[in-house]
Amino acid sequence: MELETFWLEQVNLGLTLWEGVFEAKQDTWLRWCNQQGNILLTGAERASQAEQRASQAENVPNS
């Protein structure tokens, strides 16, 4: 499947196809992306990353 990005100049965002798991379903999804083609994270994805960073920070020994 060829992935193309449709750029929306008015809002400075793109739409692209992304293959992955969303809400426990593996499929091809339409996702927002930036001008470089990087997928923008959903709120749940951002929260998960923040939790991972916090957990890692708790496990770092103090110097």
C-alpha cells in the first residue's frame, strides 16, 4: 500500500494512512501528521508516553 499524505494548508496539518493497532484493532487508519510526515499522537498515546517517562524517572538512582 502506497502511503500518501494529503496536506491541509489552511490548518497546517496533513492526513496520512497509518498501519497499526488502535482500540485493540489492527488495521489501516487515517491519522493526522505534521509537515515532515510524522504522525501526531492521540491523547491516549501522549498519556502513555508520559506515564512511561514518569516510571523511568522514578527508577533512576539519585546522583
